[in-house]
Amino acid sequence: MFVDKATIEVKAGKGGNGAVAFHREKYVASGGPDGGDGGDGGDVILVRDNNMSTLMDFRYKRKYAAGNGVDGAGKRCSGKRGEDLIIKVPVGTVVRDSATGAVMADMSATERFIAAKGGSGGWGNSHFATPTRQAPRFAKAGLPGAEREIILELKLLADVGLVGFPNVGKSTLLSVVSRARPKIANYHFTTLFPNLGVVYAGEGLSFVMADIPGIIEGASQGAGLGHDFLRHIDRCRLMVHVVDVSESEGRDCVEDLETINRELAEYSEALASRPMIVAANKCDLATPEQIARLRERVEAAGMDCFPISAAAHTGTEELVKSIAYRLASLPPIVTFEPEFVEPEADLADTEPEINLESGVWYVDGGWVERLVENVNFGDYESRMYFDRILRERGVFERLEELGVNEGDTVSVCGIEFEYRK
């Protein structure tokens, strides 16, 4: 099954906590604090894989998590770093942030991309020793890793894109000019997913051609199959618009040309400005008047028109040579520049919420979450630090403004105490 779009959740590892430990050795008095640092959390890394051609692997598995860092230990031993999680994706995959839609990475331009960065490990108590605080009994907790939802979009790496209505001969043309063997049949939407073929135009000269499933009117708004696969021609340097000039389907060939061009423009202004060649297919079944009418309209729009018959193998060689000539003067395949800006993970500027429920004052969220993680409530000095920070940053002042009374129960991120002024 061909899958070209997937949404997954990635979660980097949490950093390990710093250790509270003291040096213990025979004949060594007052060895001092020697708690080690926690290890950093593992990253979630996307790696492009040349052997993958679909996002099928992400159809059933949606959640990916890297390893957590190991806590520090005594003797200033640092914890082990969390194991990175490697996720393989096809070449040409564009990574977007689900919340903003911003491009995070284009896996055709980079081999590895860190989709979620692991949290830093916390410091052990050896970092907090001072001349006046020689036996600190607290350490820092590890930081949480980044966690986000991302969208993977596969955009094929092709120089040339074949576009047109269903059953106009796109697959037949690809099979004639390359060694690709797409399914060919005389009914609409035979092609259900894009096909790629390498076209050899001469000595040392080749290009990649993509056959896109048939587009119909309204495709840019989701009609038919075209909307799902229009993304695959985003990178194409040149469009080849295949038109049934014989009008064997009962449609007007000039109207077909204008309808598809309009759909491309509505989907993307960049596609509307992309160079285009028109292949007037099934010319062996068309009248000279039909061919002349289409050629006049195409040339009036400033495009080249090539009467061909893919089934009869006529005119295809001239078309391939013209495509190769045009590609020589066109810029390289489009790559998408990153637009995503990493949000600030630090909650230092986020104020906590204060709510009164059933006689208990609850203080949750914001910077107090990190504060509670870094306090050793079994140590008097650490508890005094906790109390001082709450006062300095205005939490007690806000509680008094809201009507807290002495003796009321206050819960700060699950830590309960009686309020004293």
C-alpha cells in the first residue's frame, strides 16, 4: 500500500536527576558532597533511507519515545545518557509541526534531523557546595524532553511531472519512455498512486519522471484522487501536461487544458508558474483540425505543443529530447526551507494558576513545577529555599489577595502545608 502522509507523536527522553550523596572513606573526615549529574535524555532522530518509498511503517504505529537519562550516583558518577530513537523515513519526506504547519525539515536536503531534543540531566549536590553551605542535601531534577506531534509528507523527487485528466495516457507514456511498468487499462483512475521512471535521453543524460494519478475538476478542493497526490509535483522542475487531443472521452481538449491548469493554480501559485510542455496524446485517433486547434491555444499561451501517440510510440522521442533540453536550463529540484521555531521549553516566565477547591488552595503549573522537582523536602535548608522563592516571586502575595487565611491548607503541585504569614 502506498502511504504518503502520516501524523505521529514523538517524545524525547527526560534527563536523569542529580544525586544527593556524600563522600564516605576511611580516614577521610568531612569528605563533602559528591553527588553526580543525571544523564541527558535521548533524542528522537529522523534519518532518510534510500530503500523506503512509502510511509506505510507509520500507518499503525503513531507514538515514538526515546530513552530517559539515568540518575546520577555517588562518587560524582554521572548517569548514562538516554538511548536515541532512530526513525527511518523515505527520501523527500517533508516534516511539519502539527500545531503550526511550519516546515521543520526537508529530508531531501538533510540526512539526519532531530525531531525532539532530549532533556538535560540535573546537577548533583556537588555543584551546590559553598563556603557557607558545605553539605547541601538537594540536587536538581532532570528536564523533560521535547514532546510534539509532527506530520510527515512524502513529496516525490522527480524532475518532470505528468499531469492531466484520467485515462489520457500518462501511464502509457511513462512506460514507453522509461522502464517503469505502471498499471495500464482503459478506465478512469487506473493509477492509484504515483509512479516513477528514469528516462534516458542520451549519453550521460537522464531525468526522473513521475506519473501522477488523474486530476479532475475540483481536485484542489479534494475531488477525486488528485488532491491527495498533487503534493508530489511540488518539487518537479517541469510539467508535462498530457491531453487527449482525440477527445475520445467526450471532453473538449482545450477545456481540459484550461481546467487542469486552473486546478494547479488553485492548489499552489508556485505550480501555476512552473514551466510546462503540452503533449497532445492520441494524435493517431485525432483529426488534423483537432490537433491544430489545441496547438494554436497552447502556443498562444507561450508553451510548446508536441503531437504524440504513446500507444503507437510516435512523437515520444522528440518529446523526450525537448524535455531534456528544457531541464538543462532550469534550477535544481525544489527543497523546502525550515520555518519552524523551537518554542521555549523553560517555564520560568509562566505564572502558576491558583484555585480554591473544597477549602484547599491549589497552586499548579508554571515555574512552581520545576521548583518542586528541585527541592528536597526532607532537608531543612532546602525547605527554607522553597519558602523563600515562593515569597520572592509573589505566590504568597497573590494568595493573600485572593483571601487566604492563616492556617488554611495550601497545595503546591501536590505538596501540602498550612499557611503561615
